[in-house]
Amino acid sequence: MTMPPTAQLGGIYPRSEQLIELTRSYDRGKTDRASLEERFDQDTRDLVRLEGDSGFETFSDGAFEWQDQLRPVVDSLEGVITGTRYSRWFDTNTFYKKPAIIGKIAVSKFEPKKFLRAELLPKSKPWEVTLVGPYTLSELSENLHYEARSDLLSDIAHAEHLIIQSLKDAGVSHFQVSEPCLVYRPHREEALTSEELDSALAALRTAVTGSNASFLVQTYFGDATAILPRLLRLPVETVGFDLFETDWSQLKVETEKKLALGIVDSRESNVEEPKWIAETATRVSKHIVSDNIILVPNSDLKFVPRKVADAKALSLVNATRLIKEKN
């Protein structure tokens, strides 16, 4: 590494025990909405304080009110309904409501507040929002309308492009576009065909091009080795992959782009020590040539308890300091 790495969070952060209990109480009709919203605010403030005190450069609000990773995008579209059927989120113990595509997709009900709590984020720092990528959204939805999958992907990509532009106008400068289905397809055993990968990457280009924002395309839950060269040709600033699933010892990468190393495991409650993270990042860097490395969780930290997530976040930042001290 020619430059010390930075650390970054993204996706849905786990709710505190207090918020989880209050949400259950609200669902049972024993807590009023105002009390619940006050606790959502407190959880967000606590995360923002952790990010500020720890030295994170880009701020996420934790997306505490998101029911699942797809919902804010789905709720902003016409031609898509949330549906009532729950599906497992990859091989985790969490679930999402499977969207059903019933008509032509277009943006119709966009509201920035569905995506971020701008009023609780520091005005002097860059804000980040995580969005599900076009290909993953198409794979995890039930298509009841489009005859050609390429048309479905194209319309999702154009809709997400408009959402990104609107969020940029609302003050968001950094976006993580999550595309786990490029490397792990929960309902299919075979890998993407060349044509499918071409369509998926074309949709990503459509979504991100022309928005004048910083983009991280993040893959997780699968090995990104085979498609990493293609991802690095996308018009994005950063490409990320899951170190726990990718055979990084086989990598031979040289790029001017930033690489986001998914170096803490979002599905494991064991907290990685900063020294281990620093040493692992240094070993990985021997297989890649990049001036900029970002240390990130391999996916949303929502799968672990809040205290564990906080400890993992601190480990990421402390690891960057250890690497800086050795350089």
C-alpha cells in the first residue's frame, strides 16, 4: 500500500437492544409512535457520534428505519409492489419481503427522507447512502410483467439513476451500490453467463453515469475473483469484494481505482482485532497494486448485535492507524 487505507461503513447498521424492544412494544400496541421515533433518532445520533469520535471520513446514518435492503428503492417505484411473501436474505437468518414487478418500472414516489436522515448528519462531512444494485434487485424480485429480462434491468437502472440524482441534489455525495447477486445467486447454482454479466454491468453503468458522485460497487457473500477485472472497468471510483469469500491469494490486480476490502465479517460475532485486520490488509496488498485501499465490513453489519458492530467499526479505524504507523 503506497497510501494508508481509510475505513468506511455502509448498509444497514444493527438496532440497539433498546430500539429492538421498543419496536416490539410498538408492534403490540404498547408504545406510541413518538416514543419509537425518538429512539430511532437516538440510535442514529449514537452512530454518528461513533463515526465522528472514531475518525471516519464518510458518514452513514445507519438506515435504522429500513425494513430491508430493498425497501426504500421499491417504495420509490411504480410498477413494483412489496408483496407479502418473505424470502431469506442469502444465507443469513434475516428475511426480506420479495418485491413483485407488475408493470413498467418508473420513479414515482421518491422522498429523500426514506433514504437518509439528513437532519441528523453533520453538514461538514460527506454523506453516504447504500442502494441495492439493479441486477440484484432484478434477481431478488418476482417478475410478473417483463418478457425480456434486459428490458427489466434497463428500466431498473434508469429508475435508480434518477433516485441517485435526486439523492445527490439532497446532499449525498457517496453511494455504495451493493451487487451480491453478481457473485452469489441464492436461487441458482450456475454462475452468470457472459451475456448476463454484460447486461448486469451495462445496467450498473446506466445507474451511475453522469451523477457526479463517488460510487463504490460492493460485492459480497461470494468469490469476486472471476469478475473483478470487469468490475474495475466500470465508471466508478471504488470496487469492493468480500475477503472471506474471495480467494485473494490468487489475485493479481493493478488498478488506479480504490479497492474496498470487506475485511470484517458481518455474519460473525467474533470481533476482529485491529492488528489482525492490519496484517491481513498488508498481505492482501501484496496481490494488488492500488494507491487507495478502503477497509470495510464485507456487508451490512445488521446481522450482529449493536455492541459487536460498534466494536468491529472501531477495529476498522484502529487498523488504519496501525498501518499508517508502520508506513
